[in-house]
Amino acid sequence: MLKKIIINNKKVPVPVPVRTLREAIVWVESTLVPAGHMITRVVLNEVLVNDHANLGVSGKAELSEATKLEFQIDSPAELTAQTLDAMRNLASAISAGLKTLAVSCWQARGTQRPKELDSISQDLNLICELLEHINGLIDSSYPEMAAIQGIAGLMRRVLMQVTLARANSDWKACARLLLNRLEPLLHDLSSEAEGLQHRLLIQAESGVAMVGTGKI
């Protein structure tokens, strides 16, 4: 049977009979996960268990004293901060290449589409997906969140305009949209995300309780 587990890089003894991975997860969720927190990662013998809610055969596997079982438990605030950090890094990476891409667009002719336009569209879609993820974690009453969602709406509009300009091979319009519309929005998004991260850090340090829905 399992004798110890690792939670957030700390060893924790297992004082009850735990024979399978499924039993281990049930025990951790019922006794060691604080209110408003959640298990975000499970690693069994160095192998990531992608979906611990639907374990299938792996959930029935027998555990022993030699088994290495690791859990990561996070709060909505921590998950939101991580997502905001990923979003800011992506926004910074997009911004770094915008001027070069805009020059390529301005110099393009006919149907000669700059290849980087495709990756920009994918990256912007990813930012929007990250924002949707944050929506499921954080209360929309945060002032910064309202600003971020407003910026996201404008970014989606710019993305649609870039898509239309691409379809019409209007590369100069793409260049103007990238520099005049998208670049300021990415800057504002990073600024508001940084402010929200700071607020979440203060909240975490003050020990503000999470509401029962799992949102902050």
C-alpha cells in the first residue's frame, strides 16, 4: 500500500489504506484539498496523468511503498496568476515582432502573403482562449477584469479586420491594423493583467477566503 505522497513538492504521509490511484485521488480530494482549491496535476511514477477525473485502467493500478505519486494543488488565485503570466508573455512576444511584420506587410505585393500573419492570428486566438479560461476562475467584478475583457473584445474585432484584409490581399491595411490598433491593445492588455496579478498577490497574502463556486 501507499505510504507517502508528494503535494506541491512536500512529502505527506498516508495514514489510511490506499491501494489504487483512484483511492489516492479520492482521499487527497476529501482530506487535503483546501476549500476553493483544486488538484491541477497528478504524476504517477514520473508519468503525467492527464485526466484524473477519468482514470480508466490506470486508476485501478495497485500502489506500493515504492510508488512515487505527486499532486499539484492550486487555488483559483494561483491558477489565474499563472494564466495571466502566460498571457502577458505571449502578448510581449507578439509585440516584439509586430513592427517587422508590419514592414513585411507594407512591402508585400499581390497575393504574396507574409507567412507570419498566420502565426499572429493563432497567437491572438490563444490569448482569447486564455481569457476565457480566466473567466471560469475569477469574479468579473474586478475592475481590471472588466478592462481586460473590453480589450479582448477589441482584439477580436482587430483580428476579424486583419482576416478580412488578408482575404482581400490588402497588405497595407494589415500593416496599419497591426501598428495602429493591435500594438496599443497588447500594451494595454499587459498593463491591466499586471495590475490584476498584483491584486491577486495581495489577496493571497491577506488570506481572503474563496467563494464556494471556485471563483475568486
